[in-house]
Amino acid sequence: MKKIGLYSQPTFTKQSRTRWFTKQIRPNRPTFTVIGYARSKAGNLRYKVRTADGTTGYITTQSAYVTNTYYQHKPATVKVISAKGLNAYGNVVLNGKKLRHYARGSVVTVKAIKTHGLTTRLVLTNGRYITGNKTFVIAK
């Protein structure tokens, strides 16, 4: 959500910083997969993460800088913000026949939230499923 550094060690220093990730608009934000936890010498909690290109390192756990990629609580309605829109499916796995395509800017009403592994899916009022990924949809 803000400019964030990726570090090679849990204790953040200028020498251990491997790269910066600048603040981006929501669809273009970098995503990290948490693969572990560590503490700095001062006792601060850090996430050990893997980036989309496979690089590993440490980032801060402060909520002002990082947030969940997927919705954890049901929003009432969501707006599609992905440039290419998104597809709705008949099952929580999001595979099989695409039932509907929602273009960017479409607003849909959410009935429930379901989990699928570590991700979440939004169940629409028509019974179809879409992703709960915040880079594709935003709560209205």
C-alpha cells in the first residue's frame, strides 16, 4: 500500500535491502506469498516472502504497508477493477464453463464468501462465483 523494501535479512539495513517496491494503483500492486516468519534483532516480526518472479526476502508486517490479497469478510457489493474484467463460474474452484463475463466497472452484489484453499471466492446473488482477489474487485 506504501513504498516497501525487500530485505535479505530480518533485521532491516541499507546493505540488506535488495529492492524497492513503489506504491502502485490497486490492480498493479506487487503481491507476495508468505512462506515464513522471522524476528529482527530488536524483536520486530517480519514476513519471509516470495515475490511473483521467485525472489525471496523479508518485508515488514506493519498493516500500513501490507494487507491481505483476498477479502476475508463479505463486502455487500463489489466493483470490477481489472482491466480485462473477470469471469463468473458455477463452482468454487472457478473452472469449467464460464457462465458470465463482467466488464471493468461492473458492480455486483455479494451474497456470501467461501474459502478455497488459502483463497476466497465471492458468491453472487445469482449463485455464481467470482474471485475475492482485491486486485480484481474493490468493495463499494
